[in-house]
Amino acid sequence: MQRIKEYIYRQFSDFDIIRRLYIEDIKEYFNNDIPEYLIEKLNSEDYIYDYILENLKSHNTKQLQNKILDKFLDKYNDIEFQTLTNKKEEYDVKGFLLLSNYIDKLYNDKEFNNLIKFYGYYITDKTKNNLVIVPTYPENVSDFVYNDNKGILYHFTSGKYVNEILNKGLRIKKAKYREYPERIYLYSCGYKKLEDIQNIYKFINKVVNSFNRKRYGLSIFKIDLNKIKGNNIEFYTDDIMDEKEAVFTYNNIPKDCITKINIDNLSVS
């Protein structure tokens, strides 16, 4: 299982900036009058890690947007926000669009990136006029995976990775088509037959690279979490995907619970 401290070290390129943001938040919370018991803790990395971890899962969108305006509006004077929505009515989507004529400068601004990471967000996509900013830890849907779908999931990929997956399991990696922290993407539908699921072909076409699929073929793996002890792998909803079954995890999935399935009944162009 991935250690959260290792994850935080990889995500934050300048820990001094994070420390300063942390202290600023503490001062703001206590109206600049920091209690004595906190002063010593301000230099404790463990204490900062705990604080960052809490931020990673809190998703205070409005607070983050206010911080962005407070720190960057003078520098980039046309920042606006729009709510990011999709069709998943079951989940409370916390992502948003940042619109500006200075997108390239914001995208490459180290302090801006550290700020949004500190509040538990990251840039998942970039266009000429906007950044798509979403939570690092969206809504936890582990109950949906383990209870509603009995711990059964599917992973779609090209045939290029068959031997690697069967020999090593699913290992966290960056997505190619959007910027993401390292994670594994899965489809949680329990014991339903894939060929009976509406729009499953459309979903597969979205998540599997078309060039690799045509060159190596499509491969589908069934993941049965009941084959490993303890439900210690957590799952989160993919806020960008419309399908509620689209989930991801920050944990590796061992090969013991992975089976390559026959896809003769599926016809994916």
C-alpha cells in the first residue's frame, strides 16, 4: 500500500512553500494570535503532514478559490471560476474550471500549483483559456465497490500490457490522456455481464488508447477483491467520467485477484 508521506513528498515540489501556506492558514484561523502549544509544532514535519492530509480530503472549493483570488488576482487580473459538472447525480462533484487569459503562466506557476495541491486539488486538463481543477481525493466510494458490487471490478487496457499485469498485478501509473497523480482506473459493476451493460463499448473506447487497441487488441481483466484478505484498498469516484461505475485507487492490486477474461461476446470498434 502506498505511504501517504511518500505521496505528499512527490506531489509538492517546494516544501518551504507548503510550510508557509500551512503557517498562513494557522495564523488566519487564530486571527494571528497563535497559541503557544502550536508554536513548537509549526516546525514539525509530521504535524504538517497531518494537516496536509486533512486538506487533501476536505475539498473546500470556495476557500481554495478565495485563496487563488487573494494571491494571484493582482498578478493575473482576469481569473474567473465555473462549476464543473457531470451526469453523476449520486456524487457531489467538487471540481471547477479556472478561466483566464494567462492560462500558460498559471499552469507553470510553481506557487500556484503548490497552493492548489495544498488544498487537495490538482490540474487534470488544460486548454487555451481554462484549467480543469479537481480533487486529488474525490468522494470515497469503497462501500459502492465492496458492498453494492461485491468487490468485483474490471480493468480495460490494450493487449500490450497483458503479461505485465498477469505477472505483477496492476501497478499505479500516470494516465496518458490527462494529468493525474498516480492511480489505477477500474470499472465497478459487480456480477453484471459486460455485454449486457448499456454504453459499455463507449466507455471502453474512452479509456483505452485507440492506437494501442488496434495494434495490440483489447484486453479485459476481472478483479475479485474477495481473493485478498481485508478490504484495505480504498476507491474514489472519477469526477471527470460520467459513469458512476468509473472508479480509481491509489493502491496497487495484487495479481492473485486478477483474471484475464474472454471477450468474444464484446464487439468494440
